[in-house]
Amino acid sequence: MKFKINLKIENKKKQLEFRRKMCRLKMLESRFDVYTHQNIIKNGRRHLFHIVDESPWPITMAFSIFVMFVGFVMYVHLHINGGFLFLLGLLLVIYTSINWWRDVIREATFLGHHTSVVRKMMKAGMKLFIVTEVMFFFGFFWAFFHSSLAPAIWIGGIWPPEGFHAPTHKGIAVINTGLLIASAVCITLAHRAIRRNKTREARVGFGMTLMYAFTFLGFQAYEYRNLGFTIADGVYGSTFYMITGLHCFHVIAGTIFIIVCYLRFEKRHFSRTHHLGMLFAVWYWHFVDIVWIGLFFSVYWWGGKKVLVSHEKYLSIVLKSFGNISSLS
């Protein structure tokens, strides 16, 4: 009899603990709205938009990027202290980014400024940012196809030019493709786990994604180290390194983005309904994956094959274009 009574008491205690946890979770999810309404009432505003406070970070970011690019140009042209100026600008950019993101996290998580309207506008801004990134890569893909579809005579009329051992899709490229696809699946699973309040699954998703990302960067560095040409070796070297190098830079940025999201996840900044930073990280990582798939098929699979254009055909195209120009003039 005593055992049954103790069992009932324990069951009631477990039920009470479960109810308390659910209440805490609901309070966590609703605190943003509570802070929002309190802030609106306190400041006497009658709208859900966030009026950004004065901040020094936009002007410091502009100055830091200016210093970084001036130093980069000086370093490329072998000027004295060019490398030092580039590193100084890079450190200033990193310092400004950390402080700027810190202020945004405070506004979103602790002050409740990111209302439903603000979140909607931020989603639209992130989508437009990804569109601009697509156009950015489109320009370099255009340069690659412009040079490869009609190779010039002074490079032999062959793409890749003679003397280039172009990397193909059978080497490291296919391994990196598998790594990025697997990482995209893992980061999606981590996002779904956050939406379902499954902490363990989210940690596994974050860990697997970061492992695949660092492995991809390691293979990419190994490929660059063992290539037989540089960015200064003609049009093939410049287009190849610009496209793959920019993508590698975006992978590094996406990896840092995911690391920040993981740290915020461990600090309980995310909930089922409020995880906008995590959502943006997932969008950005999927964009990086899609760009790599296009890069794999165009630069490695198709661009690694020899394409020969006859000199007679190329000369006829050039003469025809000059004839059209002269007729127009």
C-alpha cells in the first residue's frame, strides 16, 4: 500500500515538473512578444517597426574595408608594407563584424526589437542578398564560358590551353561535392531539430555539418597546393582561381556563420518560433551548395575536357564581326 502511494506521489511530481518545463518553454517563446509590446508602450510608438539606434559600426566597417582593399592592391603590386596594411584592414573588419553582430543579437534576443514585421523585412533582405551573390558569381561564370566556348588563337585555339593539366571531376572535386551535399542534409536536420526542441539531434547536425565543412576546406587547400598553375597563368588560371577561390571564401563565411549559430544554440538563444539567424545560415549554406554543383559541372566536368576550335573558323568569326562593325560605322 505504501509503495502504491509513493508511486502516485512520484508520478504527480513528474507531471508537475513536466508542466513547469512546458510553462517555461511557452514563456521563452512568448518573451519576444512581451518585450516588444512593453517597448512599444514605453516609447509611445504605434507601429511594429524597429527604429535602429545610432551605431558607429557602419562607418567603421566602410573604413576597414577600404584599408583592407588598399592593402591588398599594394601587396599584389609588391609595394612595401602592403601585406601589413591588408592584415590590419582584415583585423578591423573582423573586429567590427563581431561587435555589430553582438548588437544585433542583443536587439533580437534580449530586447525583443525583432517583431513579426521586422522579421519579415529581414527575410526579404536576406533573399535579396542571396540574389546579389548569384549575380556576382554569374559574372565570373560568364567570363569562364566566354573564354572557353571560343578559345582565342594566341592560346592555341584549345581550352584548356596547351601546357595546363586542368583538374577534372574524377579527383578531389567529386569528393568535395559529396561532402557539401552531406553537409546540406545535416544542417537541414539540425534546423528541423531546433524547430522540434530536440537538443541532441541539433548538436549532432551541427557537429556533422562543421566536420564536412572543414574537410571540404582541407581538400580544397590540398588541391590548390598541388595544381601546376597559378592565378597569373593566363585566362584559364585567372578564371579558375577566381571562381573556385570565391566559392571557397563563401564556404569559410558560411562555416563561421554556422559556428556562431551553434554557440547561440548552446546559450539558448533559439526556440521553436524564434531562430531567424539559424534560418539565414541554412539558406546561405544551401546557396553555397548550389553554386558548387554548378561549378563542378561547368569548371571541373565540362571545363576539364579539351575543346579544339579550328583557326579558320575562328578567323571567319573575327572577320565577320569586323565587317559588321565597319558597316555600322
